[in-house]
Amino acid sequence: MLALFLFAALIPPLAGLYENLNPDASSRFQIFLGTTALVLALWAVSYNLMLGYTGMVSFAHAAYYGVGAYTVALIFKRYHLPILLGLAAAPFVAAAVGFVTGLVAQRAVRLYFSLLTLAISQLLFSLVYSSYDFTGGDNGIAITLPDQLTDYTTLYYFTAAIVGICLLLMFILVRSPFGAALLSIRENRQRAAAIGINVRLYELAVYTVAALFAGVAGGLFVMYQQQAYPEMLYWTANAQPVVVSLLGGTTTFLGPAIGAFIYVLLDLEAVPLSVRHHPRRHRAGRRPGRAWRNLGRAFGVPAPARALPSRRGG
Amino acid sequence: MFLRLRERFRRGEEDEAAPAESAGEAIRMFDVRKALASEAIQTEEVHSDQTLLRIEHVSRSFGGLRAVDDVSLEVKQGDRHAIIGPNGAGKSTLFNLLTGQLKPNSGKVIFDGRDITGKPPHVIARTGIGRAFQITTIFPKLSVRQNLQYAMLAHRGYTVRPFGIANRMFSAEAQDLAEAVGLGTWADLPAGQLSHGDQRAIEIAISLALGSKLVLLDEPTAGMSAYETDKAMELVRRLATERHLTLLFCEHDMSVVFSTARTVTVMHQGRVLTAGTPEQIRRNPDVQKVYLGELEQEEIGA
């Protein structure tokens, strides 16, 4: 855990160093990526409270992330209050929405629970998408940051501090007797009930807590992206915390956080490999040479070796 | 199916005739009467006339099938009460009604002076009924000690706490309990890696960790070898005596029933056929008909 915090703290200086060595690189971009990874880490770890610790598969986690984001954006845009007030309110609004919708989702278990959360997430999405006057519909809401936070490095450390506090709180939670109750529910619902645990109540509680931290993550997302948009709540957006959790491993507390860093790197490096992202796909057809070269670049193969697998010589 | 039952029934009879066969009752090798007399004294010590669990006219049907039909029975404090009956007699359904997995259509369940009819499982668990399920129900990926620790935490209502370190709470108590059921050496292993018999022992230990006054055992020896059965039932008898537990169990293995139970209730097609001491039950012609009479019909049919 300490190693990850240290790594997170060292990203901006390392990025600065990298920029000095390599004039092509932009430290601002690296720091931006670091911020993205931190927010994603918080989002995924909060999702893993349900997936890894309680054995609940929710498809509505993106909705609470979006609710957090819109709380920040709306408080700033519609009520003209300071943005930090919005950030403070985001977890509580998300938790409140999580609690109410959780009450509905709790009426079913396992697969049926998952399907209900899917419906809930779509409901929240269409609510945001269609109330054009209030949320701006598909235009989303753009915000401007206060002057103290406009610097990328400051914003990075600001985000890192909040993410760090949230991770610490969640870490205390999963080691506590409450966390023990969650684990026993994951292991065996029937036995958990037979030792006197009110399974439904604990599931609702963890659902609400996860929504709370997702709200924080959503609020931070708005801070560094400076906008909130309805796609954040769309059900496909929920694939992100799922994939990130599975990528890093659901059985350890920090697994999803590490997964978030891997995910951001893969997103940057591997997406251009896809044929569908080829910039000249329509004109030149499939060109595997380019893909091979990018794959090589991603894994640090020297340039002459990268050219070899190409049929057309790159 | 019925052949097996008959065999078990007969095995039960033979056991009583030559108790030396069972390793767990080696003491009877020397003097059967003396051993029986000592057990009678023991019985008197633990056994009281106070009723711990009373079931009053409980019924439950699934569609048109009356799985449990107007069942009434009483379990006395300190008793070891066995429920026997052929498959489909309603034993497991009755257990599910007692521990809240199912709600009865009618009737009342009174435990320790409190009405627990139709309460959810976690509430019933808190009032002091522990249960070992027919299919082993433990936390397989948690260590044996954690299994017991978490039960202790839940029983004392500590699981609402979002702080503190759960794995350090009740660690010594859990270790003691694991040793009491003979699993002290394996306390750090994931419970799911232990043998079937040991997993059943964990289940019983979880009931003890909950401080249950009444322990329900749903076929405690199902799927066990003869050696494991002897070992497991010896453990159950020892724990029940040491900790003044009241046992209610259902079982197909008649040797287990007649070696452990002090009261036997026979169920058949959802109803209570008869109840009494093991000796009375064995001599009851109706019981013999349920177990053996059907067999003849079966043979004629085949």
C-alpha cells in the first residue's frame, strides 16, 4: 500500500524529469493520465467493496459515479456555489441515491439483483439525459476550476490526497468486523444468516457505502475533466470498474487500484493497435504493419526490430 | 433405497445387541448394564423437565403437497432428540421451518419461552438455535479460525462496527474452540480444504461459537465413512455433555440414532407417527411397518 502511495506521489516529479530528458513528451499529459488513474482507482476500489468483498455484481455503479459528477457540476453551474462545496456534497447525494435505489435492487438476489441494477442505471441515465433544462441533456455541463486548482500538478496532489483518504477509510472498513460480515456474506449467504447476520441489511449498507465513494470519484472526475456528461451514467460505462477490478484482482484490497494504472496505460497504448482505430482504415484498408509497429512500441522494442514483421515495410 | 434403510435399521439393532462393535462405546465391552446405568445418571444430571422448544400444530405445504402436516413436538432442555423417518417424511422441511428458511402456513414455534414463528433466519440464530445443514454450509475460503471468529463477532453484534481489526478479535477463543473440536492444528487452513468430516465439525463448532442452546443437526453423518461417523458422533456426544447442549437431529443411520438419542420422534409423510424412547420406538410395530413394510410392497411391485 505504501509503495503505491509513494509511486502516486512521485508521478509529477518523474513526469517532469521525463520531459526534461525527452523534449517530445509533455509532463502535463503524464500528470493528467496520473489523475485519471487515481480517480479510476478510487472508483474501482469502491466497486470492489461489492464485487470482491460481498460477492455482489452491480451494474449501476457508473450511475452513482455520474450522480457525484453531476452534483459537483450542478451546484457550480445552477446554484453558483463554490466548487469545493459541490465536491463535499457529491458523496452524500450519491449515497442517498444509492440507498434509495439499493432498497429497490435489494428485493432480488444474485443475477436478478444485477438485472435490477442495470434497470436502475438506465433509469438514472435517462433522467439525466432527458431533463434538458436542468442538466443540459446530452450537452453535459462544463465547469471552470478555481484559480488555486488550475495547475495540473496541484490538482494532481489535491486528487491524490482525497483518493488516499478514501482508500484508507475503505481499508479500515474491510478489515473491521463490518468487513468480516461482508466476507461471510460473499462466502455463504445461508451460513451468514445462520450466524445471525441480516444479509439484506448488510448488502444495502455496502451498496450505499460503495455509492458514496463512487460519488467522490465522480466529483473528482469533473474536477480534472471540467465537464460532466450523461454517458458517464450509461450502463456500458459500468464496464470500466468491472474490468479494472478484474484486471488488478478482486481478492486484494489494492488490486483494483493497481488495475486502474494498468488500465490507463493499456488504454493509451493498446487502443491504437485496434484495426477500428486505424486513422486510414477507410482509405487503405487493413494494414497490419502499423498495428505490429505500435505493439512493438508499446513494449519497448527498438525501431529496426519493429519494422520487421510488417509485410509492406511499415 | 429401502434395502439400505432396512440394513441400517438392522445394523441399529445389532449394535444394541453387541455394543462392542462400535469403537466409540468401547466401555460397554466390559459391562453393558453398568455403562447404561452410568449414562442414566448422566441423563438425570443434564436432563430437566423444562421444555426448550415447543412446536405446536405446524403445517407447511408446497402446492398440493403437505410436506409438514400438523406436527407437534416438544424438546426438553438437555435432551438429545432424534427425528427419523423415510425420505420425504418432512424432516428437513421441519428443520427449515424451525430456523426460518421457510415460514409455516399455520402453527406455532416457541423456543425458550419466545414465539419465533416465521421469524427470519438471522433473528432465530440470535435467539440461540444453531444449525448444521444437510449440505455442509461453512465459509470455505476463510480459515477455520475466521469461521469461528466471525460467528462470535456476529453473535455478539459486533459486525456493525466499521473500525477495529476483525481478525484479531476473539482469536484466542476461536483457537480454543477449534481445539475443542479437534481442529486446533488446522486452525489457519482454509476451511474448504479440510476433509468432509472435519468440515462438519467446523459447522458444529460454529453453532457452539454462537452460544446456541439448541443445536439442530440435519443428517450429521451423511456422506461419512463408518469410521468418520463414529468419530463425529463421539464428538457430538462429548460436546453435548460438556456444554449442556440440547440436540435435535435427524438421521438415517439407525446405529447413530440409537447410540446418541434419548428421545426419538418418527415422521412419516409429513406427520408425526410416534415418539418415545429409542427402546419404545424399536419395538413399535408401526415404525417397523414404515421402514420394513413398505419394502415388502416394493419387492412385490418389482
